[in-house]
Amino acid sequence: MSIEWKDYAPGEFYDELISSPGCAREPAEQLIEYLQTLSDEDINSRKIAAESTIKEMGVSFTVYTEGGNIDRAWPFDILPRVISKTQWDKTAAGLKQRLKALNMFIDDLYHEQKVLKDGIVPEFVLKQSVNYRKECEGVSPRFGVWAHVCGTDLVRDKDGQFYVLEDNLRVPSGVSYMLENRSIMKRVIPEVFEKVNIAPVGDYPENLFDTLAALSPRDVEKPVVVVLTPGIFNSAYFEHAFLAQRMGAELVEGSDLVVLEDNCVYMKTIAGLERVDVIYRRIDDMFLDPEVFHPESVLGVRGLMRAWRAGNVALANAPGAGVADDKVVYAFVPDIIRYYLDEEPLIPNVETFLCYDDKQREYVLANLDKLVVKPANESGGYGMLVGPHSTKKDRETFAELIKANPRNYIAQPTLALSTAPTIVGKNKVEPRHLDLRPFVLQSRDSYVTTGGLTRVAMKKGSLVVNSSQGGGSKDTWIVDTGTGIE
């Protein structure tokens, strides 16, 4: 017996694969035809094969708990998410537009601040930003780019339209899992890749290296690029090691680097010191340089900011880029795009209520049971309230938090997040909510991944997709049907 797709009901939500019981969306038709030929035993064997592959490849992530750090195998569902190439091409153009405008915004903030003087973004939003770094004022990174790697979280509402949920411009993670998801799927159902025109994703490490190498302050044939990691206990260490290996770059910790009197960065090697041109840093700003930021930090490199300010090393992402990674700034991004590019945004924002505004705060406090409330600078799904799934006590707590620090909170409607068929239990297929994190690169050129990391809420009805809070993942297929139908 195979999966009974005629019994699969997407319900009130936009489903990525099935438009109505028994009817596949055009980009997913060949996939569904193939899945219908599989018996329960076939599907189960592929699930087991995927789990074995994940263990064999060592694909894991770290969960921080009070009892210590726990390494967990990557949670993965073998039913992919499918998006048409026609729709993805439009979405990719919108992502490039967004990152270009955000980089112009960041560069302006650390120089003339015209965007504040012209009243596009209120000045106090910047003054109260925890991620604005005065130490970065006046610095001009190459190409005017501060955020070289961006992970933009997208969601689809019931209309099937993509919306930007948030921008991640500090040290976005997850791209290694996108690449590993594809490797797993090619092992588990290789025959489908022969029948369906699925866009490849494997060129990301090469594009990342080219993006970084273009930043080199020295005109050399092969710049020295390193990946700076906090170490093996970091939750994203798997990704740091993965990307360094795929790019052919050295994976280093702060103690492997030194800044000399010439304000250049050197890597300690067996053969002696080797000058470093570009650092892809996976360490938060405050731990980068104990000379400038957190004096007790042992993760960073003393003098690194001196070397960067002198133009002798490139840092990606640049310190201070996180000023635009603020959920209050997010609300102004459509206006930022219009201001710097004189274009209409190609991908809309989710409607957002700013709690510092008296009227909007009043509305939020009166509707906490219907809204999602987020702190301005948290990530990973932490510190937020999902109104419809909250208790009265939760809502009372958040009401006090909002009143105490209104600038730190925004609220958004509870979206009817799209779903995709997901295997639960013993070969039962049910809809589960998901989001998508594509990765956008920018330096001399710009690049968008074909698709991205699809994260799925494995619990029925849940909207929380983060792996650290029980979420899983799927491979993302961009399929060219040749018809232009979305």
C-alpha cells in the first residue's frame, strides 16, 4: 500500500505540493506520480536510509540546555518542498534588491546618515539599537558592502505569495544543511533526479569563496581566506567546518591568528606566519576583538578592528552590519528600498506593528491573543509570544515587557503559514507548517541560492520551525516545468 494522496487534505492553508485532495500542483506532479509507486515498505526503507546517511555524514546541530550541550542528528523529512522556477526567479530578484538596499542603508548609517535626516527612519530607532557600533563609523568596506552573506526568512501565506519574515545579517547559519539535504535526497531517491528538472544547489561554496575573495585588500591570484569559528562547542560548528572544507579555506579559531605592528592579520602555520586577506567570521561582534569590544573575550583576535579599519583585512560580514538585523528596522525596509533604489519592493513585508508607537502599542496589547510578538534583536525563535498558542499568564508577562521597553518589541498577525506533506509516525502523511531561508551573497557580484533551507514544524499545528525547538527540515526543489505556471 502506498500513500493515499486522495485522502491528503491541505485544509485552509496554502499547500506547497497539493492544491486539493488528489490534485498535485504542476511543479510537484512528477514527484507525486513517483511517490504513488512506492509501497509503505519502500517509503520506510528510504526513511531509514536517510537517517543512516545523516549519522554516517555526521550532520548534527547543538542544542544548549541547562544540563549542558547536546549534539543531535539533523531532523529530516524525505518529502521535499517544490517551488516553480518561474516563481523563484521573481523571488531571487526581490532578494537581491533587498540586500542591495540594506547594504546602502548600513553604509549610510556609518557615514552621512541621510536616511535619518530625511526622516525615512526615525533617529531614535538608531540611537536605541543594540547592534549599532560607533567603532565602525567612517569605515568604507570594499564595494560599500557590509552584509556579504544574508539569510532571509521567507514565508508563504494562504495566497501563495512569498513574504519576508525577517532579515539575518549578522552571522546567518543553515546553508550547510541546505546542501546536505540535497546530498541525502540524491542517495535516497536518485531515480527522481533523472526524471525531474531540479535546479542544482551545489555551487554555493564556490560562489561564497568568490564573494569573499573579491574583498581581498591585496591584488593576489589566490587571496588567503579563513573561516573564524568560536570552536567545537558552538551550535553551528558543523557548518563552519563544512564550509571551510568545501571552499578550500582554513578553519581557524582566534588563537590561530595574530595582528602585528603593521596592522595586518597573520595565521600561525607550521611554516611560520602567513598573511590573511579575508576572514569569514562566525563570531558575534562583541567577541571579535578584546581591544575594542568585550575585554574578556578569548574567541576573537586582539587588534582585528585596527587591521580592518586600516583596510588590511576584509571581514565578512562586517562588524556593525547587525544594525539592519533589527526587527524594528525591518518594518522600514520597504521605505528603505524606495529611498535608495527608487523602486517598489518586489517581495512584501509581513504587516508589522511597532510597539513604540502609542496607537500601535494599544492595538497590540488589546490583541495579544491573535498576534505574534517578537523582541527586536533575538533570533532562533527565542523570546517570542505566539498569541493563539499562549496562556493568559504568558500574555500578561508580555504585556509588562512591552510596556517596560516598547522600542524592543514588534508584533505581527499570526500568518496562515503554508504547509507541505510531511511523514509522521508510520508512513502517515499530514500537512506541517514551514518557512524558507534562502541565502544571498553580495560583494562585487550578487548571488541567490536556488531555493534555500526549508524548515518545518514537526508538531501538528505548530508554527515554530527552529531545529533547536523541535523543528525539522526538507530538501527544497526549484523545478522548471517549462510552462511558466506557478
